[in-house]
Amino acid sequence: MEEEATDVGEPLHELMFPGLLAFVRGLLLTEANPDALAPAEPRPEVVEDLLRFLAGRLLEIDEQLARDPDSAEQLEAERLATDRLIDLVLHRFHGLDAGDVAALERAG
């Protein structure tokens, strides 16, 4: 996981999940390239299902933390990664660009 970290050791989640984020982007495409063999067919409901799954995973992690405090470090890392992944998927789902995301993170 070291190659997916920033200079201060924090994980760079965009590099941890590139395939999943590309998949999400593909599910939300509304326009296809002119030379594409098939038209764009956005599937936002699939992205919503993914978000429900990730939210459920967060709840499972919280339950595991309550039952097994000895695994807290590993579970907290997983919780942080899952929480950040939810944010990244939501940014794509709502079509936020880098400026919008930066403004949201400053406000929050």
C-alpha cells in the first residue's frame, strides 16, 4: 500500500481503486464517442446499488470494531478507505469537478 500513499503516509484512495472508479465513470456516461460501436447507456441505478453496498460495509465495520477491539487498527484503515471510496463515487455520481470537490472539502 506504500505506493498508494501521499508524502505524509496517508493513502491516496484514487490510486487504490482506479478500476472501480473507471467502472463507475463508465456506468454514468451519457455520451459515446462518435466512432463508438454502441450508444451510451447510463446505469445510475447500478452506482446506487454500489453505494448501498459500501454503506452497508461501513456498518459491518462498525459492528466488528465493537466486537473485536484488538483489530481496531486494521478495521479503522478499512473504514477510512471505504468512507473515502463512498465520497469518490458520490463525486462522480453527482458530476462534481475538482473545483466543486475542493469547495466541498473546505466547507466540510
